Amino acid sequence: MAESQSHAAGQSYAVHESMKLHPGLDLGLRHTADSFEDASEFAFEFLDEHDPKREGRVSALEIVRVGPEPESRETVWRYEYNGSQNGHQDPREFWGFDVNAWRGPDRAAYPAQ
């Protein structure tokens, strides 16, 4: 139902390849989809096909939500190659804490009412 609502509202999702250091430099439209799910599936398949070991062959990839008006564009997801040997950035470096181990806010900070 969400797909039909977004499609009915005139929204679509465009997958663009770009350069990490020059986000405004568009290397081309790679795919369009009616839903974010379809666009993200294509994006991961594109990465797996063109840069399976995440070595930087794909510098950056982004999903842009395109609204019914020409000026209504919003980047909703972005991948950038960061050069790490593991192909991903350490979440502690990116977020400042271990997001995988975080269990939510400390309950003591919110006293019961």
C-alpha cells in the first residue's frame, strides 16, 4: 500500500552514481524505481556487481527521492567508499559510540512518574 501511495503521489526513487569527493558530480542515473525498497535492492546489487570487494571501484552511490515537483529532490541514502580494508567505516569513528552495543537511553535518566 505504501508503494501505491508513493507512486500515486508522484514520487519515485533514482539511483545515481557519483564521486565521493565531489558529491555534485553525477556519473549517471543507474536506475529508477517506484519504491525505496526497489531502489535500495538495486543499489546493493549494483555495488555487489561493480565493486564486490568494496575496493573503491564505486566511489559513491545515492538514492534520491524525486517528488512530483521538479525541485522536490531529497537524498535519502548514500554510500561512500571510505578506503578501509574491511570496506566499511568503524561505527565508533562515525557515531562516536558503538551503535551495535547500545541498548537505549539509561533508564535512570528518566525517573518513573
